[in-house]
Amino acid sequence: GGLIQGLSQHVPWSSSAAPAGGLQLGPRPAASQAQAPPPVQPRHFHMLVPGEVIHLYCENGLSRAALAAASHESLSRIVVGQDMLNDHKLESYTLALHQACIEEPKAPRWEAFDERTV
């Protein structure tokens, strides 16, 4: 029947150990008669973002944009951040793209504490 025939295809024994009827009840055959386990597959796959990648980032408080290679190391992992959910909302993308289109923003350059002379 279909059930017994279907089950016999999933039994990990060599064809010489399985009876003609399909499913064998009882103890498993010795390890030497069992089929080799399937090859171990890698746990992670290296995947690339398709198409042209425009990286949006923040500089001096404004969003900027730059073309990025799909194979860039920073795109191969996900770094969880506090604003991650908000940064990926449609409204945030719209604002970031509008700011990135400003060629010469009038915003002052931010300076680090160690750059400050005062």
C-alpha cells in the first residue's frame, strides 16, 4: 500500500537489508549495513543583496547616501541597534533620501571631544 511504501523510502537501511515488502519491523541492522549519513551542510550561506545598493548613513546629523558594493563586508551581517526598527520605516527612508539629495548641506561639521581646543 501507499503508507507502507512511503515509509519504506525513509528507512535509513541499504536496499539489501530491507525486505521486498518495504518496512522492516524489529531491531535496526548493524552500523556496517546502515547507509552513510548525508553530508553536513553549512549552517550559514553567503548571500548578496540584489541590484544596485545605495547605503544611507548619518554624517553631521544629516542623512547621506553612497553607492556600495553588494559584496561589502558590512552588508553581510545584521547589527542590531536601538533605532533599527524606526530607521527601516518608509517615513524614515523618505526623510533620509530627501536629506541625502542636498548636495552641499548648510549644517555645521560636528567635531569630536578630542578635536576640541576649548
